[in-house]
Amino acid sequence: MDLSVVIPIYNEEANIHALYHRLRGVLAPMQVAYELIFINDGSRDRSLELIRELAAHDPQVRYADFSRNFGHQIAVTAGLDVSGGEAVVIIDADLQDPPELIPALYAKLQEGYEVVYAKRRTRQGESAAKLLTAKLFYRLLASITHISIPVDTGDFRIVSRKVVAALRQMPEQNKFIRGQISWIGYRQTYLEYDRAERAGGATGYTYSKMIRLALDGITGFSDAPLKAATLSGFLVSGVAFLVMLYTLYARFISGDYQPGWASLMISILFLGGVQLIAVGIIGEYIARLSANVRQRPLYIISDTNVGGVHPPPHAA
Ligand code: UDP
Ligand code: MG
């Protein structure tokens, strides 16, 4: 197998056919042995039915159906787990990532790279809020991590079998695949493309999912928030100490003091706020620690037509 294409699917009934035909149109002339791997991440629409129909007619279509929605990053992980290709493409199902870029990604990989990621030159059809938060997030992340995670880059990319093998050795439960791939190293490069609008259907990335992904990226690749909590603790203590000196001075030396509840309220609220923020930051890390200690399987597959390590298919 030369090439696997991993496609996470969450409520994509409007896009699956168009995606399949565009992928076929691009891959057939490439003269490579390929497979399309659809991971159905607990879709509530007819996505699974459509995928099964494709699989029934086309032996190059593999799929796995999750027992529920586990999330985009886990779906991609499962796709990498079952993939058999020497090169693996990760692509969104909504045609925002153009399949037509795959031959160029593949050609670049053959030049001796292990990762070729696709960098968004422009982005269409996204809300101003999403564009701004994404832009800020990638820059914040780049500034607080030691590894260089490319900015304005999603998971659309091609990776070699070596990289897939390395990813499979990384046991973290909270996946941030683009960060993990940067961490792995090897020779990496990129191609630029213009990101299209979603072809049909609606985004499966709610704000809460985006925030979780952002926190997974930050906590997985940086201790800067913990250090910031410590630093703000020191700063606040320093200020508190000065105020304490002044209070003693006012009470015993100048005698110029008021029974002031204002200063009391302010210092209590401020200290309380800083403490809660610090505890919250620590909590984010502890939540991820405990997720890793539990060592649950990352996903449960209820049906698949991929043989091997995974549970055999139910009667389809
Ligand atoms: N997706 C998924 N599980 C989810 C949410 C999304 O597998 O819980 C898939 C989705 O079907 C698509 C890809 O992840 O193939 C990217 O999602 P989406 O296009 O909704 O995100 P956006 O482009 O809006 O950031
Ligand atoms: Mg999308």
C-alpha cells in the first residue's frame, strides 16, 4: 500500500459523495495503491450508511464506526492506527481541504521529507470571530512552546509511515496531533493553499470543542501557564507585602487611618481572584494527568471492515 487517506466524519452526509468522487478523480491518475479510511465519529445523520454503500462497491474504501462521538483528534488517531500506507494523508471531509493538493503533497514527500503540511494562505467562509481566535491561538501557542508548531496550519498534511509509527508510541489521551507531529521532528516542510468554504452541512466544531482543543494544545506542549500562575502569585504577594507595611505605618506611626472596608474588599477580591485562576490552571493540568493515569482506550469501534488488530465487523 502506497497511500492511505484518513477522513474523520461527523455528520457529513452532504459531503461524502462529492468528497469520494473528488478523491477518486485525484488518486486514480496517480498510479499508486491507495485506500480511503473513513472514521465515523458517532454521526447522527446518514453518514455511516453512505460510507457502507461506498465500501460495498469499492474495495479501496475502509471504514471504522465509533460507538459514539469521541472527537476529531481521536478519529484521526484511529485512522492512523488502522492505516497501512507508506504515506498517509489526513484530510477533512467537508472539502475545505482540497483533495487536488494531494499529488503535490505526495510528490514533496518523495523528495525525502517525513511530513509535508498544508498551510492556509487564505481562509474563506469562516466567521470573523473564528478567524481572529484561530490567529491569536496559533500565535500564543507558538510563543509559549519550545517546539515550533507551524502557525495557520490544521491537520491537513501528508506524513510518512515513520511518523505514524512515532505517533502510535505517544500515549497521551488528550491529542493535539499537529503539535505531536512537530514534536516528533524529522525533515518537515509545507505547501501553501487557499482554504475553501465548507461544501455542505454545518461545522462539527462547537466553541466548547475548540476551547478543549486549544487547552489540549497548550497543556500538552507548554508549562508556561503554570509558570505564569507562580509568577502572578509572587507579584501579588509582593504588592500585598508593601500594602502591609503601609498599613502598619498608618496604624502605628502616622496614625492616619480609616476603618476602611474598601481596601479590605479590594484586597480580598483581588487575592481571591488570583488564587482561583492559579487553582484553575493547575486543575487543567491535573485533569489531563488523571485522564492519562486512567489509561482507558482512546476509542471504541463498534463496526469496521478493516481486519487485523481491531474487533471484527458486526453483521453490516
Ligand atoms: N469531526 C469529527 N468529530 C467531531 C467534529 C468534527 O470527526 O466531533 C470531523 C468533521 O467531520 C470534519 C473535520 O473533523 O471532517 C473538521 O471538522 P469541521 O469541518 O466541523 O471543523 P472546522 O473546519 O469548522 O474547524
Ligand atoms: Mg471544516
